[in-house]
Amino acid sequence: MNNVYLKGVLDAKISNLLTESDFATFANLSGMDRLNFFINNELVSTSIVTNFEALCKLALSDLKEEVSLYTKNDPLYVNYFFAHDVIKKDQGALRDFYNETYEKALQRKEEALVNYLDYTHALLNILTLVRGKKRGDTTASLLANYLKQGVLSEETFSALVNGDTHTIYAYLKNNFNIDASESESTVELEEKLDEYLFNKLKILAMDSDFKPTLIYYIKRKQLQIERLRNIVYTKRNG
């Protein structure tokens, strides 16, 4: 399968992703109807599982197999986007893995992936910093959580770590045009950062190449499952 063919396959799959109407329909379902929704919308490859959480895990497992097929099992993509399947929960393990992935993407000149990681890791740095400051983490532990990328330098990150919270929100506004307030919860901040990244993803979807489209497809599919889980566990569709 060449990249032109795969691009066409992914474009077709993207056009069939769940719509706002589909999410609204799911929000009004319960019990077995929710499980049947997964099957009827081809979110899973089998109808054997009858537990909602198991269906979500199966849907993500199916996606991982898809990505393995499209990339010829390239660990740079398969492992990064499904990192929680391969990384132990040791302190700092996920950070180290993300940093190693970024370095490898740079070495291989994976332009689309580097671009995605630049913004994703930069905003993860900000979110981790805000959370850490609210918990009262030490300066050393905050600095140790730095994720490599090409948007937020280590020097700037260090300045934000040593500055007050107001400086962090000013940085977000000045560099990403994200309006956030110190009075907001970290959940509210995360939603704004996610919205920013999602808009970046939509730009990827317009690309004529395979790799940017693949990244967009992976994240859209993952966000789709996350939103369905959110509807079930929070009773909110949003």
C-alpha cells in the first residue's frame, strides 16, 4: 500500500467519524443500546464484549492495529500514540519516552510528527507546570518534568517555573493567544489547551500528505472514544 492510497483510505475513514448528531444520540441511550451503538457504528471489530469499558479498550486496540498496518508497525508512531500500553508507570518513564520520541522524530526528519509534538509537548509543559504549582511541587521537580520541543525553550520554561502563576497565563496569551484565567480550574485550562491543539489538528487534516492525515486520524479516533466515555461517566455531552 503506497502513501497516496493510504491517504485516500484515511480521508474516507475521517469522513465517517462520529458527528455531533451521533454524540447527541449516544447521550440519550442507556444499557445495551450504548453497546449496540459501538457495534452499529463499527467502532469495534467484534460484538462479543458486553461491557462498556471493555468496548472502549477494544476500540483503542483496534485503532492501534490499524496504525500498525498503515505504518508497517513503525514504533515511532505506534508506541508514541499508544504510549500507555508500552510504558511502565515508573516516575519519569513517560516523560523520558516522550523526549526520546521527539529526538527520534527530529533525526528522521518526520516533519508532520515534529510539528505535532512541538505544540503538544509545549502545552503539556504549561499544563504540568500549572498543576505542579497548585500542588506546591518543588522547583527541581517542576524543572525535571520538561518535555522537549521547539516552541517553549528550556530557558523560558525555567523562567516560568521561577515566576508567578500570572506570568504563565500571560505567556499563554502572548504566544498562543489562549485566554485563560488564574481563577479557572486546571480542568478548564486543559479544555482550552485541548481546543487549541484540536484546531492545530484540523490544519493537519488539510495536508495532501499521508503522515499529517494519519496523525489527525489517530487523534480524532482517540478523542472520539474519550468523548463517549465522558458522556457515560459524567452524564455530559461536551
